[in-house]
Amino acid sequence: MDRITIRLPRQQIEMLEKLVAAGEFPTVSEAVRYAVRELVSKHGDRVMRESDQVTSLKI
């Protein structure tokens, strides 16, 4: 697994920590991974289609 560094507002970090404390996620990292999976699942197909269209226009 690769590592990235992100900066978040304190309020968002505190909310992530509360989700962990409440038992929703085992770690803050897992909560962020979950959020990224949801984002990619929701928007990934559209972005890939648009990317393929741009690529085919350049050929």
C-alpha cells in the first residue's frame, strides 16, 4: 500500500477521531480509505469515460 499526505481542517480531523472512538472505524486511516473508496465508486466511472473521450479526440 502506498502512502499519501493530506492536510485537513482541524474540525474534520476531530470528526474522524470521534468516528474511531465511537467504533465506526478501527483507525482514522481506515475511515479515510473508506471515504476515498466511496468517492471513487461514485465518480470513477464518469471520470474514466470522460478521460477516454479526451484521449480518443487527441488520436
